[in-house]
Amino acid sequence: MTARFPSSGGAGASGGAGAHRPALRPAAVGRALATGVTGLVLLLLVLVVVRLPWRGDLGVHAATVQRLRHDPLAPGNPLVDANTPSPYYSPWTLVLGGVARASGLDVFVVLRLAAVAGLALLVTGVWRYVRTLSAHPAAPPLALLCLLFLWGSEPLLWSGFPGLHSLALTAAYPSTFTLGLAFHFWAWLTGALRGRAGWGTWLGLGVLWAAILLCHQFSGVVATVGAAAAVVAARPGRAVWPRLGAALLLGVSVLGAWPYYDFFALADAGDGLETVHRALYAHPVARFGLVLLGVAALVPRWRRDHRDPLVIFCALGVLIVVAGRITGHHSWGRALPAAVIPAQIAAAVAVVGAGSRRVRAVWAALLAGALLAGGWAQAGALGYVVAADALPGAVADRHRPPWPGYGWITRWVRYGDVVMAEGRAARQVPAYGPYTVAPGYPDFFLADEERRTAATRAYFAADTPAAERRGTEREYEVRWVVDHRGVLDDPALRPVARGPRGEVLYAVP
């Protein structure tokens, strides 16, 4: 565009240096602001990765890398001493295990590298996918900010949900890497549908789809929903359908041939996951209230084109989540990102794509307010970089301190030892190489999971006879006991060490 110069007054009238300086356009200022804020947020996430705060499922992912590091061909169960398959053994964790084995790096260093790779893949994937929806240079950074902040007043900390606070805890998880792959998959698929992609491109898309499903099944469902929306929106001609069919057939073949677990057997695993996922349906307004702005942005898109890809994407996601609520399949709530992500992206694109300047200004003001509210809701993530006592009180109150871990037991406990532990301890101890009697997470492929859980519960019960404890120790070859509640009163157990929160490590007689 032609630069506009001041017509009178000051240096512009007298021919000074200011006369040759073009006036800044609001669009350029907004683009620079969005890019700068996005850069600062990503820097925060990188600093969080350095700290690698421990909460949730980090233990099982560290344990998975541990097993693949020691035996990549037959790793066994990642949590208990049993020779069973596991869905945690995915193409991505196999790569991480190989890196740990070849480099000799500590598993937690490898997980930090995984977090950096996952975040890089997510950022570049969002950038590529959003560029298929809008050519405006401000659209990608705005979309990233929406993915991070356009949620609600109460952050939802769950893998596969890319809010800032959630990503701060799950950046090293396979879900982050897989979601990044999904965005690249959607961008690649959209390009293939719009152009005349050859058979090689379509077969590559089939393999990538299978890899996404193997790396994180729930994010794979989201990726599949987004792909279906792209296909419906593109109205592909007859020449595309054979290639699309071949891609699907190849993808299904890869899923069936994966040697580390039976992917299709996971269809029967839902019953064991419903209880833990019921929480996803709680407090919808507090957790997703700001997404309504994105839903409003979808309405004009639907009016312009009933087959708009973001509209179909969101509608399919809502359909799955509602069906899960009605039928009691609460694990279907993991498809919530399929409803939220397209609405978030629609809000970002609306700011730069609305018809008139006035409408764009209104959208920009609404989105800025929503992002500020969402950022405040997730301000507790700052506590993973800044000491909590250095934060303002209102921000510190939103911070959830990470778990300290059980690295203190490794002076005595060795790789492959069996540790009797329950609760949070059972979720963390395997990260350092030992096994537990009962898995700290639901395990569909472990046939005696209920028996192991009952044995662990009985072991820590106050009225359990000493003889029964000795029998459990012999049956599962228990060498150590971690009592994180201070409830054991067994003189046969020898205290060895005490943890930072009062936990006691006992040696088994």
C-alpha cells in the first residue's frame, strides 16, 4: 500500500526526517503485538520445560521410556513386573527410548527434549493449518493465543487440552507431540484435497494418520474428526476417493501390524476409563465459557458455507461429547478438543477476516478481553518459572505446586526392584526404574490388575495380619515398601530412609 505522510505541520511540512516516515497502520501494530505476546508465552513454556514440573501422568511416561531404554524389543509392562503389552509403547516413545539408550542421557533429560520437540511441532502445525484458512499474517499467532487462553475461568489440566496451564504440565507427554502432528496432518490433508496430490502423498497421509492414533489414542480421535471435516468441506471429486480409500486401508494396516499392543483391542477398554473421565463433564461454563466467543465466530462462517471445515469440525466434536454424556461413556469427553479447537481458531480468523474495519475492531476488542480473562485464569502457570513467594498473592493462589518426586529412594532401590506403594507414590516410583505391585493407572492389558490392587489395599490396611503381608511380599517379590501416609505399623519392616514429605522407605525382611 502507498505510505501516508502528514500533509502539514511539524517536520512533515518542513521536509525534515519525519516527512519520510510512514504512519503505522493499526493492522501492523496488532500483528506485531500478537506476535510479540505469542513469543513471550512460548518463552514461558520453554522455561517451564527446564523445570519440568511433575504432576499427573509424568511418571508413567518416564517409566515407559525407562523400559524401552533397557529392552526396546520386549519391554514388558511399564509399571508392574509382568510381560504384557501396553498402549504407552508408541512410535514416539520408541524414539525417545532409543535416544535414551544411544545417548546415555537421564530419562528426565530425554523428556525435556521431548517437550521441546512437542511444542515446536505444535507451534509449526498450528501455523501451517491456520494458513490454509487465512492468508493474513496475524492469523497464526492469534490462533496460538486462542488455543492457549480462550478456555474459561477455571483451567482444565488434562493431556490433549492445549491451554497454557495444561501445556505447562503436559508438554513432555505424547499428547502434545501428537496434537502437533495432528495440525500438520490437517494442513497436509487440506493441501492434498485442494490440489492434485499423487498416490505417494495420500499413502503418506495414511501412515501419518496411523502414527497419530498409535502415539496418543484420544488425540488421534480428535485428529480423525478434523480430517473428516476437511474431507466433507472439500467436496472431493471422483479422482480423490480411490486415493483416500487407499490411504485409509494403509493406515488401518499399520495399526493392525503395530507389534507393541493390539490397537483394536482398545475398543473394549472404555468401561475401565469412565470413572476417571467423568470429571471432564463437570463445570462446563467455568472451563469453556470463553469458547462461546469462538462459537459466535462460527455462525457467520456457517451462513457463508454450510460445509465450512471449522463448522463441521466443531459440530462433529460436539456430537461425540454429547453422545458420551447421554450414554454414560465419559471417556468420549476426551474428544472435547475437537469441539473447542475449531471454535478457538474461528475466533482468531474472525479478527483478521471480518468484512469491515469496524466489525474487525469489535472482534478484536472482544477477543482481547477474552484472552486477558483467560490469561488471568491460567496465571498460576507462572509459578513453575517464578518462585511462588515472589508472585503477587492473587497469582500465587492460582498456582498448584508440583510434586517433589521420589528420586530420594534411588540410593537404595535399583532398576527392576518391586516396591509396594499406593496412591501418588505408585504413580511416581516407576519413573525411576522400579516396579510396583499394582499399577498406578488403569491397565486394560493387565489381567490380574484387580487382584494386585486388592493385595496392595490389604497390605496397607491397619488390621492386616503380618503373615498376610509376608505372603504378599513373597508372591510379588517385594523388596521395598514406600509408606506415604504413615499408616504402617509392622516391626518386621526396617526403615531405611525418609522423604521430604514424611514418607518412609522400608526394606522388606
